Amino acid sequence: MRRLIAILSLLLLPLPVAAQEVRSLGEGESPPASIDQIAWLAGSWQGTGFGGESHESWLPPVNGQMAGIFHQSNDGELRFYELLQFVPRDGSLVLRLKHFNADLSGWEDNSAETAVEFPLVAIDGDTAYFSGITYSRIGDDEMHIHLRLSSNGETRIETFTFTRID
């Protein structure tokens, strides 16, 4: 019986903090980095997040940048898109994105200055920490994204679990 309790207690332990960690840049500068360090993202990924089905696809790097697209469906209905890009800035990287409704009407206005930006905080092996979002490769065909969301004074982490589909 003790052995069964010990096994069950191990199953109930939370994931390691590092696996779910979302960092903030704070006052410091982003560390030196190049797109080659996250080129493993290139390809198509399918998974879950926001209580539904999520897809994210990344084109291979071109001139130090990567372009991607994300879309979210819930109960078979497309909810929104994101147009994403990793771009170099001051010897480091920034994740930039814009949101679009299912009809392609934008959430942010059309100027380039209104893209949501996540500057790089650190890259540690197969995990890239941007300020507010973390991309983590788990083996060759699995990826987790941890996104910090704040609303009405409350903060939570939304985790997306993806499998490579190409």
C-alpha cells in the first residue's frame, strides 16, 4: 500500500518550475542571440490551448528573421489568427505579433508600432524565454508554449502543448 501511495504522490507532483516558467526582461538589456538558436521552430505544429485546438506554423529563417502564423479554434469555430515574426534588434531577438479576428479585422491598429512585442530574456538549450512568453522544445516533435496573461488584476499562465505535424 505504501508503494502505491508513493507512486501516486509522484504522479501528482507539479511540472518542474523551469518547464512552466515565464520570465520578464525587467530593466536589463536582451542578451546576444541569433535566429539560428530558435530555427528548430520551423515547420507546422498542432495542439491544444485556450480550451481548444491551436495551430502554429513557422517559415524557415530568412535574413535573420522568421515569419509565422497561429490560429485558434474552439468547438470547431475559428476564433482568431496571429501573424508572428522573430526579428533581430540590437544584437538580440524580439517576438512581434498582431492579432486578427476570424474575418481578418485587426485587434491592434495598422501601424507597425502597435505590434505586441516580447523581447528576448534568455535562451537556455531548447528553451527561449521572451518577456511574457516561453517556447520550449521537448524532443524533436513536441513543443510547449507558456504565455502570461493578465486581466482584471489577475495573472495566469496559459500553456499550449504542440506536436510537430510536418
